[in-house]
Amino acid sequence: MHVLLNIYHSDACPTIKNVLLLDSGGRRVAVKYYTDEWPTNGAKLAFERSVFIKTQKTNARTEAEIVMFENNVVVYKFIQDLHFFVTGGDYENELALAAVLQGLSDAVTLLLRGNVDQREALENLNMMFLCLDEIIDAGMILETDGNMIAGKVATHNMDDGAPLSEQTISQALATAREHLTRSLLR
Amino acid sequence: MAQFVKKDDDRDEEEYSPFLGIEKGSVLQEARVFNDPQLDSRRCSQVITKLLYLLNQGETFTKVEATEVFFAVTKLFQSKDIGLRRMVYLIIKELSPSSDEVIIVTSSLMKDMNSKTDVYRANAIRVLCRITDGTLLTQIERYLKQAIVDKNPVVASAALVSGIHLLQTNPEIVKRWSNEVQEAVQSRAALVQFHALALLHQIRQNDRLAVSKLVTSLTRGTVRSPLAQCLLIRYTSQVIRESSMNNQSGDRPFYDYLEGCLRHKAEMVIFEAARAITELNGVTSRELTPAITVLQLFLSSSKPVLRFAAVRTLNKVAMTHPMAVTNCNIDMESLISDQNRSIATLAITTLLKTGNESGVDRLMKQITNFMSDIADEFKIVVVDAIRSLCLKFPLKYRSLMNFLSNILREEGGFEYKKAIVDSIVILIRDIPDAKESGLLHLCEFIEDCEFTYLSTQILHFLGVEGPKTSDPSKYIRYIYNRVILENATVRASAVSTLAKFGAMVDSLKPRIFILLRRCLYDNDDEVRDRATLYLNTLGGDGSVVETDKDVKDFLFGSLDIPLVNLETSLKNYEPTEEQFDISSVPKEVKSQPLAEKKSAGKKPTALGAPPAAPTSTVDAYEKLLSSIPEFSTFGQLFKSSAPVELTEAETEYAVNVVKHIFDKHVVFQYNCTNTIPEQLLENVIVVVDASEAEEFAEVATKPLKALPYDTPGQTFVAFEKQEGVLAVGRFSNELKFIVKEVDPSTGEAEEDGVEDEYQLEDSEIVAADYMLKVGVSNFRNAWESLGPDFERIDEYGLGPRESLSEAVNAVINLLGMQPCEGTEVVAANSRSHSCLLSGVYIGNVKVLVRLSFGVDSSKEVAMKLAVRSEDESVSDAIHEIVAN
């Protein structure tokens, strides 16, 4: 009798409502909204505030955490003093959101060479913006692989001189090296 | 002081930011470097980052500032620095230039689109598609089609994703790309396939056959990325849903594919498939089992996201198939202590739905510890679940009622407290044993309740239930305390409650009188008035006591008249010798036109003209109709519609029609008003052409002899129809009359008149005319008491709709039934809605309807309609109404 017919939204493609990168005080480092659900800056700040407060006391360091409120599903992860959030509608596949979050935090970790904190993120803010731009395009998931995202962002910061093919290879090498170091340090 | 400075230093260090003290004005100044002949690309990048930082922090640029920055930025296309170019792309997207500005960068971006550098191509496509308009799009279409099948996956994805966005604004152009998109679906690059699949489906989503073909071919082929696989699962469910609506027999198509996905290596896909299976229409337990099994495994995952996804899905399954979920109960119980409170809440509510009677006590113990550290919104969910559990296991009311009263004493907001109070009230109503303890819990609660609304609700409820208990006197203290301690609203309702005790319990009467007399000195009007009124009716002041029954009716009888109608009737009432008769107030919920009073008010009453249009109550209509001999044999009047205007406002003749429905007849009452002072109309009739209403046969016409200026009159036309047939149709109407000139100075009409006619709008008999809006106070009880014998359930697609609430209203209006419990209101942004309707169908058959609506992203609305009634054929009739 109570079969709610919300299954009928399942035809839609997974979409992301926003991606937030906040610091440990809940302040914006870089944020990106993809819907009109929060039309004003005030509304956006209020959302960030409530998401920050709701998640603040949880431990989202080893595994991504999840919270649901105001008909949105928010997956989040904290690294040092940076708080990463990815928001989707309440029908969204939670694991797809988590994949985006994972891609984001991996890419940021790679780009900041393991020094993931608010200061480093602000000093490389251009990369943070590029990173968001490479993950989501107007709500559509572009890429979820952290290595690929970081690769795309880093390519742009390479010198113009080297031919592109070499650039990609050297970038790949750099990424691989970085990856190795990181796994050794663990 | 030193300490203070030091503290400040600390703060600075902690919140170090390269953007500290950054100001829009100075950054805009800095942006002048963009114009330098020798570009410092590093510097320029930094400035753009600062601009982006400002925008990202919520700073806004004025139109002039944005234009200036935009023009300066366009100069940077000279630089060959990739990093800088990338920032240029970003800032252009952020500035969202106007169309005349776009032209300036178009050529640069088109050059980049065809560049050898893949990074340029991919990004230029995304930027250009973001800022472009239709005309420009046709110019670059050729390149985009190429890009879709580009070897480089990043370029292809960029074009495909841009296509998805452009489909919203320029669908006709994007639809021309199908061939290329189709090719990209076969791409070896995982994400290209995902993006291509999403775009292809959106292009074809209204073509069922094409979607079905797409699904058939892909479920057999290879799908590379988990995201694409998830999409395919969604599209497959769509195909299953549509095909199962057509043929009920045989095996479910594609189920094997869904089940196969449960063994996929990516959790994302497994979950998507499991969820899709649980949401299949009329899913069988055999089909459910494998999905439940994988979800159960997820419950003990180390990943919170996975646990959450699984428990949320199982929670939904528990609503419809509680038995299927009981296997997971042990895993669920361990989730009650989950760090993540969302998971814990979902686990508890699931357990409350699936748990058996013996486990209730243990469960309540676990929940008690848990309640203190979750937010109100979760608590409300738990309270609702506990209420349904209690109704399911009434023997367990003691522990559940105790739980509710405990949490009622704790801190909480209004919504939460209201949920608890509502639950207790429902339990008291439905479980007789729980009454006394429940009432005492409520009494204790109002001793210290900060919410006026809740206090008054509880006091009202106490007045109804309290006197019927074994020892009513024990409640008096709680109630009178309200009179002493509370605000005026609560005091007034406490006075009413006291009066109810006085009326019902004779032994308490003298004491109640004493208390009520004290209230006569209250400093609030309403409280004093009520006290006086009740003392009077109960005979406390020694005057003539009304009969016992009257008093009780007065105090307890519910006002079975909608307040709106009462208000309108009172407004329409003109003080005369005749007393206002409350029984003349219509009981049907509808809006009353105020117009009648206006026309009545203008007209001098002593003219001896025919009486003004009667007040549109069923009673009055019935009297009117039975006074006409032609109609007196039609039997009991079932329903009279609200007047429907058949002319536009401000025309020569104003005509509206009231439809009177009888078992075998329909009478149209045309209320006519002549608005031309120089005319007198005679022999007014309405000629009705019922050729588009074949099931109706005209049987009688009652003409209006004379229609002088501004004096409304009626003419009637009656039709016969078969009894028990839901006959609908459209009638075209024409007003025919003899018009006579009137000398305005004398008011005398001329001898000779001219025949004339006047076209009116069509009238209609619709299904809703056979339905009376009659509400029920407790829908669930009414639903249960009707029983499932004549229940009919079916599903309907309503096609694309403006909004969910528009669709809900359309169905309510179509059926002409009374929405119950406020379910006609659709929450904003919600994608599904349940609506409860009640009514009485012609032949006095009670009908209840449950509607479940769902809307998808393309605004297609689907509806499930469940009807219960006292008569099988009526249940079917309701479905026929919707089906047509």
C-alpha cells in the first residue's frame, strides 16, 4: 500500500549538487555549486554551516562518512584540517558520490604532494579550482580517478616547451614516483 | 596587553592565508597586468586565482567590473602558457559573459578547439559550450560531432558532457548527433562510454522502443565503467517497469541481467542492482532474496557509506516486505551502536518494522540509550516507527508508552514533541488499556509545556477522554493549574475542558462551578466569556438548565460544518427578523461565491419579483426543485454543483449553470441576469444540444416567464440518464428569449417583442459530478473498516506534468473527492507523494482512495491508485474515471 513511487527518478544520470572544500573552522577554501537549490551566497553559506556542524564531531579520517539531511545525501572525508564534501540528491547512489569524493581527495593529495592542509591548499588554490573543474562539469561526473584528475591538472602547470607526449610521460612518471613514496611512507 | 598581542599573533599563524586582507578593488587594479605588452604569465595566473578566490568567497562583480575583467582576460589568449590558458578558461566560465561579449572570445576558443593540444581542445569545448547560444552552436556543431568520436577520451568526454547540458537548451541540434554518440557508446574508454550512454539515453528517452533496444544490446555487450553499468541498470529498470505494465504474465524480462550485476566487482554496481531489484513493481520474495543477501553483506562492511546505502535500502524494503528483511535483524541490531547516527537511526526504524513481539522490550532498552545523542529529525523518525510498532503489538503498549512518556520529558523542539504527543493520542484512541496511563502522561507534560499549541490540543483531548475514565476527578487539578499559570489561549481551552467534565460527571459539577466562577474574573475576554457561557449552559448560575442532551451536544458535538462555509454564510446573512439558521450552512467543502449577496443587496426586495437565486445549499435547492412539478418525481437530490459561469463578466446577459444530479436524472438550473435596463426578456429558455452527450435524453424544460432588468431568474432543463451509469458529456447551450424594449423613464415595456438568441458557453457533466466531497476524520480507520473486499489497485502513467502538485490537484479535481489529512499539499521539491481522498459516490456509496505519485527527472508522473468502496462496481468506476 505504501509503495512510494520514488523509483521513477532512477532514470536520471547521477548528478552532483555541490562539492565543498572547507577548513577546520568551516570556512570556504574552494566550493562549487551545480544547482540552483541554493540561489544566494547566504543560502550557500547556511548550507555549508549546517553541513559543517553536523559532521564536525564525526571521525571521517580513515573512511569516508555519510550523512543525510534536507533530502540530500552528503559524503565527506577529513584530511588534516581540510574537510571534503560531495552532495547529491536523496536518490543518488551513495557509492557513486563516494567515488567522486575519493577521486577528489586522492587528486588533492597528489597535487599537494601529500601535504594536505588548509595552508597548502590555499597556496595552490589555482590547482584546487582546476581540480574541481576536472572532476565535475555542471553537475555531471567527468572523472573519478584521482590519478587521472591530478594528471590533468598538473599537465597545465608544466612548461610549455616540452612536446606534449613527453610531458604526459614525465607527468606519469612523477605521479608514479609520488605514489610510490606515499605508499612507502604509510 | 602583551598577552593580548601574543594571542593575536597565534591567531594569525593559525589562520594564515595567502589571501589575507585581500580586497576586490586592489585585485581589479592588479588585473591591469593582463594588458601589459610583455605578459608575465605567472603573475597573470596569480591574479586570476585571486579573482577566482574572491568570486568563490561570494564576492560579486558589478556589470562594469565583470566586463572590464573579461576584456582584459581575452588579451591573455596571446600567451602560449598552458597553465595560464587553463586559468583563463576557468575565469571565463565564472564570469559568464553576455552574448555580445562571447563573440570576442569565440574565435580564440574555436582555434583552441582545433588545436593539436588535447588539453586545449577538451577545455575549449567545455568553455565554448557553456557560454554559447544557439546561433553560435550551429557554427561549431561540425567540430563537436568530430570531437565526440575523437581518439582522445578527454576530448570525447568533454564534447559528450557538453552535449548533455546543451540538450536542455538546444535539443534539436544535439539530437542530430545520435550517430556519433552511438559510436562513442562503443568506445573502449570507460568514461566516454558512460557519458555517451547518458547522452544517448537522454536523446531517446521518449522513444520507448529505442531505449529498449539500447538496453537489449548493451546488457549483452561489454560495459566498461561502473558508472556506465549503473546507468544501464537504471535504464533496464525503466524498461522492465514499462514492459511489466503491458504484460503481467510470464517471467520478468532482464531480471537475469540485474541479478548478474549482483556479482559485479564494483560495489557501486552491486548496490545499484540490488536497489533496482528491491524497487521492481510487485517484486516476489524469490526475486528479492539475492538482493537482500548482498545488502546484508554490506551491513557489516567497514565503510560507513556502504553500510548506510544498504540499511537505507533495507529500510525501504521493510515497509513493503518486512519478512524479507528479518534475516538481517542480527546485523541490524549491531548497527544500533554505529558511530554514524544516520545509520543507527535507519537500523532502528527498520528493526521496529520487522521486529517480532518478543523482541520489543530488548529493542526499547537499546533505543533508550540511543535517543539522547541524536538530532530531533532522527528522533521524530524513531517516534513514528514506535507508534506503528505499538499499533502492531498492542499488548506491548506498556513499555512503548513508558518510552514515549520518558522522551516527552526530555529536551526537544516543537516538531519532536508534537510527534510524541500525536503518537500518545493515537495510542490512547486505539488501545483502550493504554488510556489512563497515557492521559496521565499528557497531564504531566502540560504541567511544564512551553508550546501553547500542544497544551490546547491536549486540553481538548482531555476534555473528551478524561470524563470517561474511572476517576475523572484526578485530572481536574492538572486542568485548573493551567487556568492559574498559563497564557490566555491555554486558559480559555482549560475552561472549556473543565466545562466538559462538569457536563459529563454530575458528582464533579459543584466543584467545577466553583472553579468556573473564579474564571469570571480573568483578565482576558475570551476566558471570561467562555466561563460565563458554560456556567449558563450547565446551570451553574441557577438559571433554567437546558436539557442534558443539548448541553452535551453543544460541548461535545463536533462542528460538522466546514468553518469556511460557516464564515461565508455569516457574511451573507443579513440581519432580519429571521434568525440565522446554522443548518442552512452547506456541509460540502467548496468555495461559496459571494456574488449572490451582492446581487441580492442591490435589488429592492419589495418589487414582487421572483425570489432571488436561492442560497446554494443542497437543502434550498432541494426545496426549489421539488416545488417544480416536472422534477418532483426525480427522487432524492444527490448533489448540486457550484455555479459555473456560462458568460463572460460584463456581458449583456449573465448566465451561470448549477448542475443537479439525481439517480436517474440531471437538471441544469440556469441562473440568468439581465443587465440591460432598456430591455425586458420574456419566455427565456436555454436550448441545449446534447449531441455530444449521447447518454442523456432531454425530458423537460421549464422556461422563465419574464426576466426584467437586474432581477435574477431561473430556467431549467432536465435530462434522463440510465441509473448506475457514469454518463458524462458536453452540452452546448443557447439562450432564447423574446426581447421587449423598456422605456427607462416609465419602466413600461412595449407590447411587441422580437425573438432573439444568445450563445452561451458549453456546460459539461464530468465524473466528479457524481461524487460528493465528504471527509473522514480518521482515514486509516475508515480504510480498514471498508476492508479489502472491493479493493481495486492499478497504476497509471500521467505523462509529463508541470509539477507533482499540479498532477495531484488534477487527479483530485478529476475525481471530485475530498482530500483527507492535508494530503493534497505536496511538499516542495518532493518527487513522490501520497494522497488520501474520500467521498460518497452516487447511490450513496462510500469511497476511499489512496493515491501514490512519483515523478521522474523528465517530469513524467506515474500514479498508483487504490480504491476501496462498499460496492465493487463503484471501485471499478473510479478506475474508469482515471483510465479515461
